[in-house]
Amino acid sequence: MTTDTTESKYYELGEKGHVTMHKLYPDPFMDRCNGEILSYAMDKHPTSKNVMNARNTAIEISSDCPHQGTFHSDQGWDYEI
């Protein structure tokens, strides 16, 4: 399984016609064998809480697998906290 927190930008058009940029930080956990997203969390700010919640869900979903799983991350910002 692999994960990586990504910064995604989106834009909103306000009532007065002003465009505002916002950011979202998805934390997906993907099965490298079949490319399936097992779990994810998303927030307006990157937090270790989101990473851990998504990881715990991925562990729970894959707990009935007869093979031992390996989790891989690029060890970016969430490991620097």
C-alpha cells in the first residue's frame, strides 16, 4: 500500500465576481497490486490526524488479507511533524 499527501487547488467565484483560490489536501491509501484506493481523508489543511485516520481505515479494510501488508510513503511533511 502506498500514500502521499497532495496539495490540490480549486477556485470559487464569489457573489461580487471575485475569484478565490482554496486548497485541499487529500491523503489516499492505494493498493499497489490493483490500484484501488482503499481509504482516504481530506481537509483544508495538511494534518497528521488525517493521514493516521486514513491509514487506520486502510488497515481495517485489509485486515482479512492472508498476506502481510507493507505501507510505503515518501516520508514528506507528515514525518517532519
